[in-house]
Amino acid sequence: MSTVKQAGGRPRESRVDHALAEAVRALLSEHGYASLTVDAVAARAGVSKAAIYRRYATKEEMTFAVLVHDLREEPPADTGSLRGDLTALAARIGDQIGRSAADVMTGLLADVRADAALGARFAATYLAVERSVIATLLDRAVTRGELPERPDSPVVHALLLGPLFTWPIVLGEDPDRIPKLAPVVARIVADALIAGALPPAAQDGLSGGS
Amino acid sequence: MSTVKQAGGRPRESRVDHALAEAVRALLSEHGYASLTVDAVAARAGVSKAAIYRRYATKEEMTFAVLVHDLREEPPADTGSLRGDLTALAARIGDQIGRSAADVMTGLLADVRADAALGARFAATYLAVERSVIATLLDRAVTRGELPERPDSPVVHALLLGPLFTWPIVLGEDPDRIPKLAPVVARIVADALIAGALPPAAQDGLSGGS
């Protein structure tokens, strides 16, 4: 498990990161999200609270980084087509969502949305990383000539993430079915983009001003 | 504001319902979701707690019914096409999401997902109503000959609701842009269904057993 503030990856740091990740997962499994505290994670992992706060500013960032993804998320390898790239990304997003319990994801989201400063930080870090991955895939499609211009990344983000997030977490459907849902969503989004269903970012007024 | 248990709509009941809805909205606006209690709503509305519990089993059901929709949600009028029907439904869903603060929606969702009994009840009531509305629209499209069979309603539900829910609540994007996003989502879903992107419910293994 890599960290937010650490760019290198020294062995000693990795052991702490691993211990933190194991502690977070164990405590969530045993007691749920509401009871999770930085104190309890520090005690379980056998590290100081300072070691945790050197990595993560808040309990929420620690939980998201351990369960979903950290700040070093890379674009999936170029598959040669927009549909292939979006399928790879949807599989990854589906896996991230499917392995986290719905009560943990909703508790975390409620914390983030109840605190404007936390929400702004979340947007500037984890969401920005995901947005950048999507922009990279769209730019590849423009370079290949599959798309005339880059469509609005936030809208593509919502189209891809939305059904996969909603399936287990809002609708309470079986997370084990996400691996079958993910390629369906990816195909629908890729086909829609190639068919020109979204206007380019500069003109659509969806994510720009207007 | 109509209610869960009341089928009629007697004037005295309607006044209580209206007072409850006003009280819920005012308290959420002033103090947020975490502080909302049935006691506070009863006091603010000038009704007994018993009057609330005659209508709603829990605080969460009361909040959802007031803010999003009650159990008497009807399918939108037949527009003559699947795309038209889904556009009407997406506009309604977008309106329901857009008028509720993200912290209220996420707090409510966290409560529902933290309690299995509450989650099951939510699925059997409010989600079932939405699912039934979607099935009605899909059956109309089958009758018109736009679709050969009814596609899997839960998947269509996730495709339609997912991006609209995700936009303000997960991604923190501007809810004022939902009215422009909703028809884009509806068109993408309608086109995908008509193009056969989803196998019929009986065969796809997404929402069935398999």
C-alpha cells in the first residue's frame, strides 16, 4: 500500500503502510465504519498516531486510500481502442467498489459531504486523480482519431462510475455481479462517446459555466 | 405531501403531512441531517410523535419520503417513445436529487446501509416503487416494438440513476447542471437499449442468478 505524502517507497515505510492497511481492514470488518478511529488503527497496527498523520490528514483519507485507491493511480495500459481502455478502467473501478462494504462506502461519503473542507480536499486529491486518468484515456482516443475532441471528463466520469457505484451502494444489488456489469457500462459509454452523444467540453455547458 | 400508510387523502391528514414536510425541510436546512430527530420534527410541526410513526416507521423513511419521493410515485405519462419516456423520468430523478443537499442524501444513505433491516425495508418499498416505474416504461417500449423483450430493470435503474446521483453526491459537481445532464443520460440509455447493449433479463446473468 503506497501513501499520500511518500514518493519513494522505502522498505521501512512500506511495512508501516502494510500494517496500517491491514489494521484498517480488520477494524472495519470487526466493528464497522462508524467505530473506526485513528487511535484504534494506530494501536492495532502498532504504529504511532504521528506515523498515520504523516501519511493522511484525516481518518477519511486514510480509509479511502486503503480501500479504494491512493494518489498514485495510473491510467490503464493503452489497449488500442477507447472501448478497450474504458473496459479496463471500468473493471478497476468495479473491483474497487466491489471489495468495499456498502456501509463503509456510505459512511465515508457521508463524512466527506458533511464537511466542506474535507469535501474540497477530497475533490482536489482523490477525485482529481481519477479525473486525470479519464482525461488521459479520452486524449488517447482523440489521438487515434476515434473522437474529434476530448469530451467533458467530469461527465464521462459520472457516466462510468455512476452505475457501478449505484449498483451495490444505492440500490443494494449484489456486488458479485459487478464484474459482469462493468464491461456493459464501458461499452455503452464508449459507443455513446464515439456516436457523439456528448458535446465537447468547451461547448456543452454541462461542466463548464453556462 | 402524501404518506406511506394513508391511501385516501383526507384534508386533516394532508395538513399534518404538509406540516411534517415543512418541519423536515426547515430542520435540515438549519441543523443538517445528523441532528434531525423525530422528536424535533414533531415539535416543529406541532404534531405528536405517534402521528409521525403512523406514517413512517423510521426517521430515514420520513426523510426520504419528504425529500425524494413517496410510495405513490407513478410512471411518467406515455410520450410515445422510449427515449421520450426515459427523458421524462430522468428529469424527475434529476429534480429529486438536485433539490436535496449532498450531506443529507449521503447521511440518509449511510443510515440505510448501516442497518440491514432498514436496508431491506428500503429495498422493498422505495426502491421497489422506482423499479416498477422503470419496468412500466420498458414494457411500453416492448409493446411499441422498440425493444424485443424487457431488459433487466435493475440494470436500467443503475444506468439511469447512477450518473445523476453520482454527479453532485459522489463527485461534488454543481447540482444546477443536472437539468442539462439528465437528458444526455436518458438519450444514452435509450439508444443503448434500442441498440441491444443489454441482453434480456432472463438471459443476462447480471441481475438474475448465474
